[in-house]
Amino acid sequence: MEEDSIRLQKYLASCGVASRRKCEEYILEGLVKVNEETVHELGTKINPNKDIVTFKGREIKKDKEEFVYILLNKPIRLCYNCKRPI
């Protein structure tokens, strides 16, 4: 398998459809399609960059992850985890 391939239920869970266990139930119920073919078995691997995944007729896409970095400065003379005050 390709390096980018991941399990279908993990992909659905990371896209916010449901929990991974609930996504497994949806796959077994036949509510999930990959490239217009209904998937009924667990452990199916997909490539999120190439394959089209639909759940109940709606296409599922993962949003790009954006990280936000916050820099906080500690005020002068403030001591964390100290036993005695300064």
C-alpha cells in the first residue's frame, strides 16, 4: 500500500463524521462509499488525496490542519511551582 493510505474508519473519524467505532458500524451498514463503490468490510485502506469518500451521499473531505502558536511571556517576579514567595 502507499505511504499516504489510511484506514477508512480512521479517515472518517478524523473528518468529524463520528467516533472511529461508530464509523465502523456505518461501514458495515453500507452507508459509506469509496469511488462510488459501497464498502462493507473493515480495514479498507484509502488514499485521501486520490479517493472520493461519501457518507450518506455527501462527500467527505478533511479540512487542512492549521496550527496556531501562542507565545506567552511570564510577568517579572512571578514564580511558578515555587515553595516560597519572592
